[in-house]
Amino acid sequence: MIDFKKGYIIKKCDNIEPLKEIQNYLCKLLHKHFDFYHDDPFTSLNQLHKFAPNLNATQLNEKRVGLIEDFNNEIDCSEMIFSAFETIITQFLGPDILAQKKSNVVIQMPNDPNPSEIHRDAPSHSPYEIVLWVPMVDCFKTKAMHVLDHQKSNVLYDFLAKNDDWANFEKEATAQSEYVPVNFGEALIFSTTVLHGSHINKENETRVSLNLRYKNIFSPSGLKNQLQYFKVLKTSDLLKIGSELQFKKIDYNLQKNKKEID
Amino acid sequence: MNSYYSCLDTLLIAPQAEQHDLIKRMAYNNNGKIVFYGAEEYFVARSQPFILNKLKRTPNLNGVIFFTIDQFCYGEKFNTELMLNIVKIGLSIHFARENISVLNLKDLKIKYVEFISYYHCKKSEQNFVNEYYFL
Ligand SMILES: [Fe+2]
């Protein structure tokens, strides 16, 4: 059984190859979109801010959007991340799994003034989902994410519900949160109910990370349209047998009713 | 060029012009155009009892485009019967908002799990999300 009381864990992958493949592919796209070349993937990613200097926020965002589109069009990232972390994802969700259709790619250069402010993904995302935050480089100190455990997140939301005081909520959340160092080859797996975010990256390296979500096929959805956001990744034989019978029964009743009407 | 029947979701707040636009785009992406617009009075949104006969009576159709799969989820259970009846008269079914198509009976059997999962998960979500998260 996974010890998930905190609402997040760091897990090493079962298989590094799919992650290396994603990393190499991402570098290829960075070389194309940011117009540079370096043969070492870690240098290409960590030093991106040096290879692509003087970009303002709008230009950086335009490049990022183009890159994410190419990225998702050409590789099946959710399948690859799943194969890297199959054991733990299956332990969490069982054999019938939905995966986010498109992966998010986040690029956080040093001193970028727009980190992601502290938030939680639920309820637009289901509290039964898990988020895999998968860095493509080693992340530490301010280059890493900061997270508040499940219990502390809940206490703060109770405070917010009672006092309707967002400013103090945010201040407290930031003060209580912890940096979570995660290396390439590992994933930070967290519940959509825990508060998380990033601060301004004060390290000398760019952070490039992916995030995507998985859920069990029959767990309650969040507010997002499940069919738009998720695709079926894996189904067990048991589910196939059960749904086949359900479908047959409806078809049988239809034919029976039709005969009675005729 | 395929010919499609368009079916708006009358229970949805989304403006009809936007629904039309997405449905038209779905027709275009499936090599076709809309040849018939279902009028609101022709179906009762929850179970859509009139749509099947309407489709049978409209000549030279290749398929029907609904704005959203939610049009099959408003009743007490997922409206598999209507989907089955539509594919059995040889028409494809498309959902514009979700960008999902059911081309024939075989395809429906494959996608059925995804549809019942959607229905089940959405109904379960409605039972608790509003009560807790929006205190
Ligand atoms: Fe988030």
C-alpha cells in the first residue's frame, strides 16, 4: 500500500528509457523553436535562458505554445510517462486508467517574474485524480515546486471558507509550504487537493517540466469535461467483459421491444 | 461530400450561434456539411424521442451531429438505446464539443466503455462537488 497521507510522494521511475526519449524529443523541439543547438540534453534544457536570451514574456509564451503543440502532436506523452511509472500509477488507480490527452510543458527560466502562484487543481480536476509532475532536469531549491501537505491544505481552506481572506490565506500557504527537490528520472505525484506552486526561480538553471493527470475510469470526474480532457489509456479484461454484457443487454431489450411493437 | 443533420443542445446555456459554429466545423472536419437543422420543438431534450423518426424521414443523410454527448446524459441513464438505433439505420453520430465520432455499430461497441464512464463519473461528481468545494 502506498503511504500517501501527505497527499504527495516522490517516486523513482521503473524505466528511464521513455523519459530519456521524451527529454531528447523536447530538446529537438527547443533547438527548433529557440533556434540553437547543443548535443547534451541537460545543457540544452538547463541553459536554455543562455541559448535564448532577451526574450520578453510574450515572445517566450508564443514559443512555448508552439512547442507544446508540436510536442503533443508528435508523441504520446501520457503513454510514455505511464510506461516509466507504470507500477506506482497502477497501484494508485488500478488497471482501468484514463490519461490526460495533452501534456503541459512548463519552462521556468531564472528570475522569470511569473511563477505559478499557489493553488490546488480540484475541483476543476477530480480529487480522485493524481498529478504527475515530471521534471526533465534535476530540480532543487527555488528551481523546484513547493507543496503543502494534505492536512495543512485542508486547514487553510477551512480558514479561507470562514474568513474569506485570500491575502492571508496565500501568505500562510506560502510560509507553510516546502520545496520538494525532484531529479530527472523521478516524479512528484500529488493529489489535486494539495496546494502547490512555484516561486521565482533564483537558481542559475532553467526548469523544464511536464505535468499530466491520470484517473481511474469510473472515479468521479472534476468540473472539466472528461471526454474532452482525458482518453482511455488502459482497460482490464474484466472491464471489457462487464461492459460487453451491459451493451448486449441493452441491444437485446431494444430488439425485444421492437418485435413487440411490430 | 457527406450530409449531416444538426442537433443543438437546448438545455445548455451556451449561445446557439456558438453551438452552430462548432457543429458546422465538425461537419467540415468529417468531409461534409449540414443539410438539416433540427428545430427545438422536434425533440424533448431529456430523451429526444422524436429525433430517430426525424432522421429516418430525412433523405440522403450520412450522419447526425450533436453539440455535446451531454444530450445523451440528461435522463435517468445514459441513452445507449438512441445511439444504437441511430447507428442501426446506418448513420454516423458525432459530438462537436467533445470532437468524438461514432462511425458504426462496431465503433459504438469500442467507445461504449468511454461513454458510460463519462456518464457515471459526471453523475458522481454532481453529488459532491457543489456541496463541498463551493462553501
Ligand atoms: Fe496545478
